[in-house]
Amino acid sequence: MRDRTDRGPTVTAAGRLATLADVAILAGVSKATASRVLSRPELVSPDTAARVLAAARKLGFVPNRAARQLARGRSGVVAVVVPTLDNAFFTPIIAGAQAAAGRADLQLTVAVHPLAEVGELVAFERLSHQVDGFIVVAPRGADDVVRLAIGHKPTVLVDREVTGASSVVADTATAFGALVSRFVEQGHERIAYLGGPDGSWQNRQRTAAVVAAAGGLAELTVLGPYPSTFEAGVRASADVLASGATAVVPYATAIGLGLMYVLRGDEHRGRSLTVSSERMVVDALGLVGVPAIDVDGEHLGRVAAERLIEAIASGGDAERSSLRLDVPVRWPVEP
């Protein structure tokens, strides 16, 4: 065999690409040892690992990751399941999950399943035969439907808690409560909360938090439910203005942007109304005097993927609990 390290895989005298067995023979080790070096080098001596890796480089051998996963009874693929692709909130979650999956040598795929009704479970079960596990974002599905869906493979829920399931949640409810408390401290007597989609688990958490924070200290108007869209914010504007609120906490950034758009009209100029948003929007638009919630979606997706990888490695027996991640609130510097 000739050294073709810089020119791609070596073709053996028999006219085939180099195999793991060829690497083992050249390195003077067993095929099992060669395989161990290429998958778990920390389990063999440094000298042995060096010989095997040198042989692999010399032969231009590339491990067949798909075959290795299949030998373990796995596909090497994990899925992120989201209810829709219209909500930009899910994009960084997917990016964070993909980064973590890549580091674990796993392929990530994205599927859309709202899991809002039992009828969706057939398609979900079909997908479960093709992947090793799920990261599921299911804000609106009933607990029973979600439990049935996640029973097929190791699963980590994102921004949703179901008893007996592993989940990672951005603690936006506490952040929303902090927003209302601070508005009360600043002297706002009328506050409005623009609620999220009907049936949303996070919306129930956030609504409870803002109601508790207002606690009779301010008049709280809860409006909605609304879908997480710009149009919903535009539609909500009339009710917000009628409520007499001077501070507004929208469920989603898109809803708040729709409301802000209406308030920019000439007929509303001079009206004192503070609408909270997310840090990225506040910074990008240079909004002054606007409190910002900072949800790190990539971190959320990364942590969820790491939990899933651990669950897959343990055969699905990893700890099934909820991990809540803090969501900081940034307030404008007061003069």
C-alpha cells in the first residue's frame, strides 16, 4: 500500500478502499482495538492510539459513522419537533440543539408537529422509528397527548413541563412577574398583559405570574388569547388603549412589535405607554426607556440537546426532571 495521506483514501491491491481491518493490520493491533481507538481513544494506551491513528492517516481511512451507529442499534439522528416554523423564537433553540448534536457526532433533523390532538400521534410515532430521540417544543398540546408522544424514544421537552418527563424551561414567568412588579414600583397604576395562544402552557405560567405580581397594587387588564404574530399586536392595540394602561407586557415579541407599530401613528403621539420587549429588539431599534427580557434561545436548545444525549447514552434512564433557566430582565438606566 502506498502513502496517499494527502490525496484521499488509499485503494488496496485488491482495488477497494481501505477498511478498519487494513488499519488494524498496519498498526499491528486487533480490529477491536482499532475500532476502540477511533471511537473511544481514552480507553487505550497513548502508544497504541498513536499507532492506530498514524495507520488511519496513512491509509486515508474514514470511519463509517452511520455503520457504527447502526451496530449500536441507533440511527445517529435526533429530531427537534416544533409546533410551527412561523415563530422566530424557535430558530435559536434549533441552532443551539444542532451545535450540541454536532459535537456528539449526531445528525439533527427538524419536524413540525403541534401535538395539539391525538390524530397527530400516528405521524409522530412513524418519525420515532427513524430517530434516537426527541427535543420537543409543544406549548399547546394537552398533557395526555404529549405523554403519549414522548413515550416512544428518549425525549426532552423545551419550555413545557409534564410530570415524569425531562424538560428544560426558560423561566420567563418569573421574568414577567418581575416586569409587573417593577412597573408597579415605578408608579404605573394600570398595566395590561397581552396573553399568548389559547392553551399555551407558558401563557398559563406567565398569566399567573403577572396576576400575582399586580396583586391589587395595580389594575391589571389581561387581554387575549392572541397568536404570537405582529398582526395580533395590531389587533390588540384598540383594547390596550381602551384599558387606559400605561405599561404593557406582551406574551411574545411579535405581538409587542405590532402594538408599537400602531402607537407610532400621529394620532397616538405623546401618549405615555411603555411596552416591554426582548433585548435584541431593544438594541436593534435603539428603543429608549424600554425594559428588555433576555431569553437565550441557543443556550436553551443546547442544554436540552445535552440532556437528550445523556438520556440516549443511558438507554433512556437519565433523570426525568425539569430544569429551569433564569431569564434576566434589563431595565433602562434611570436618570
